Amino acid sequence: MSSLAPYIFVRGEIVPAEKAVLHVSDLAIQRGYGIFDFFKIQDGHPYFLSDYLDRFYASAAVMRLEVPCDRAALTAIIHELIAKNNVPSSGIKMILTGGYSPDGYQPFEPNLVLTQQALTLPTPAQVEQGVKIITHDFVRDIPAVKTINYSMGIWLIEKIMQQQAADVLYHRDGKVSEFPRCNFFIVKHDNTVVTPVGNVLRGITRKNILSLDGKPWRVREGDVSLEDVYGAKEAFLTSTTKRIVPIVQVNDRVIGAGKPGDVSLLLLKGLKALEVEDFERG
């Protein structure tokens, strides 16, 4: 059963979900060409909206897609959709497609779609017990852009399930990068927190964790090798919908003490405090 809210914004108007359609000539269908972004909403408040809009417009520029409205107009549409759907704990996905292509290859006028859906956060057990992940040799196309191309991540779902893992971490030439939908951090034995710098999407949750530098640990970007991961004191993943989830096993290797560490859990508290500040700012 779909978790989509009853109203969707598509091609300039908010319509009932069952009437939200795109023509089959759209490049998102024909070639998987497009971008998207996703942010969390609680009680009508879109968290860190300015950061998500920054990334959405930046992704559009890199992909040579023009968003059909400016930031002020898009912000107004977002708030109208939130009010109309009235789903207290949810997320909005902004999708910008390649448009109705005349030949199935050439981009045309992009189509803007906004969907809203109920939000599922990590279970307490996942945070308290930590999760296992596996690894895979792969680098996304144009990794700095949040494109709609998730072919490899979706293809790997069966392997992830077979190995009873929570997700798959990409790597190339011995250096790890990111998950299909999350960023990655390790905690070294001196409590320095490091997130991979190359071939990654600059996640907004990742940005917020980096802003906690010096409170009280050093948090920085840098190269992270597979050996760094296996030898780490702690590891965790971050995303809009997951916040921070500790990682206790990578492939067949136990990380640190094999349980969520103090640094990861205290950073989760720091992240929640940033969310409270953003909510209070309105």
C-alpha cells in the first residue's frame, strides 16, 4: 500500500495523487534523467529547508535542467502542499525530470514534481544494537549530484538481504565513499571523526555533523580506506531519514567493540539538538 499523501504537485498545480501523471516521453522514464531531493517535516516544519533548496538548485544547474520556479515560489508551493496534506511526520521529495523529450534522448522543458509521504525513522533497536553493512566496488555517476539514477543500489538489494545487512557501502581503489542513500563516518581511536571526501554526495545531515566539529571532538572530511574502516573504533551512517545509525559490522569484520559507541550516540544527541534549534527558528 502506498505511503504517499493524498495530494501531489505536478507540472504547476497540486492535484489528487490519482491524477498526478507524466507522459511516457519524459526523460525520467525514457533515460532515467533527472534529479531529486528529500527533506523531513515535523508538525508543518520542513527541517533545514534552505540547505536542501541550495542543493536542489545546484544539482539542477550541473545537470543543465532549469527549475521552472524560483526559490520563493518553490518555498510557497512546499508550504501549501504541507498544509493541504496535513501529515505531521513526513517527508517531501522534489523531483525535476528531463522533460517531454521529442526523441527520447534530448532534454526539453523540465517537469517539477513534489510528493509527500509518511516518514519511517530507524527503530530504537537499530540505534541501540547497531547494524551490519556490506561493501561493493562502485562509484556513482556524477556523485556530487543527487540524480534519480539508483540502478546499482536497487540491483544490490537482493545481495544486501541475502547477507542480512542493512546497507551497502561503495568503494573504489581501496577508498570508501558512500551508501546509495546515506553518508558514512568513522571514529578513530583518538576520537577524531572522519567522513569520506571523494566521490560522495554532500548530505545535509553530513553537513550538520561536520558543524559539530570541536563539540568536543574533531569532525572532518578526509580519505577513508577500507583498512581505516576495519580498524575504526566506531562507524555510523547518516541521512535525512536515518539521522545517525551506528555500524557494528562491515562484511565479516566486527567494528570496535561490536556495539554502538559513545561518540556516535553523543553526536546523535548533538544532531537532534540542531533539529530543535531549526524548528524553533521556524
